[in-house]
Amino acid sequence: MAKQTVEYLVVAPHPDDAELGMGGTIAKLIRAGKAVAVCDLTSGEPTPFGTPAKRRKETRAASKVLGLARRVNLGLKNRALDTTLAARTKLAEVYRTLRPRVVFIPYWRDSHPDHLAATQLAIEARFHAKLTRTKMKGRPHYPERLLFYYCTHFRSHADAAFVVDVSDDFAAKVRALECYHTQFYDGRGGEAGAVVEYVTTTARYWGSMIGRACGEPFTVQETLGLAGLNDII
Ligand SMILES: [Zn+2]
């Protein structure tokens, strides 16, 4: 994990949200030779069966499965994520240091307050990162594109702007998710693995929408430009 800058950055409220929402796309980008980083905003703890140490270990294992160039944790407070100026500055410094062209952030409708705050914070940090004459780390940087991925707790149909074919990378996504034992398996009895099963069902559904085995949905707020039409399925 030595690369200094990346082309793609995924901002995640908790470790496992990046994998849940777009693990297949991350694996696909990396397989295509792209440098991808994940910035988890919080430790994700406490949870019923996790500890900070276990979560760090699980996150490291999942990062290795995906082949991430970098994974950082901002150390903001889980269950109390807030859009403070201090938090905005911290995330802006990550943008200025890693200098991604594209930042993936959580979809804006969610029932989890940390997720809602993460979306807002990631948008605010984009503008903040380009400021000059500040004491922030790194040089001014404005990520060109914000793309929204779905790791939402809100039970509604994703209004996708586009779907990425992740058929060849879905197995890697599942392997990455399986690293998060405390979140999806431990102490869950008959429900162990139910989340991974749900993610699989959803991926097959989105795959069916584009005539492929597995897909991951994304959306945008700004107009999305295409360099060409060769990749339209
Ligand atoms: Zn989360």
C-alpha cells in the first residue's frame, strides 16, 4: 500500500460500507490497473460482536482481497458523525493528499445518521479542499467528479443513473465481505451470512437490469460526461 496518490477514492462512513456498496466496482477498477483508496470516516465501533482491534484486522484483510492502494481511517466518532468544520478539514486534507480525480460517496438518502453526515461531509470537503491560503495539509485539489454509491439503510429502490457490470469481480466482493466476520457472521445463528446473501440478490437484480450476471448501481447529482460510447452495454 505504498502509492501516494490515487485516481479513485471511496469515502465510507464505516469500515465495510465501501465493500457493501461497491466492492465489485473497486475490484474491477483495480483489475484494470487503477489505483483506488478507501477513506473510512469512523472505526464503526461499538457493535454487538466487534472490537476496535478486530475491526481493524477485518478491514486490513478486506483491503488486501480488493488490492487497495491505500486505506485510511479518519478516526471520527462512530454513531456521532457530524459535519463540523474540523471534520470537513480532516477529509479535505485526505483529498488534497491523495488527489483523486473521482470520489465515490454514499447515496444521500439514508436512515443512518452517520451515513447522512458522511454524504454531506464528503460534498463539503470537496469544496474545502481547493482552498488556498490555509494551514491545511497538501496542495489545493478539487476532485472532478462525485459519484454516489448505495450503502443505504433506507429501504427504497435505488434510482440508479448507471449500473457497472461487476460479473467478473463479484466473487472478490464476496471474499472481501466475508472478512467482516464480526459484522455478518459472529453471534448471528441462523442469520449468519444473511447480509452477504442479500447483497448477492441485489447484485443479481441489478445485473438483470443490464443483461449481465451482477451489477452495482450508482447515481450522480452533476451532469455526467462520457468520453465515448464504447462501454455502453
Ligand atoms: Zn455504515
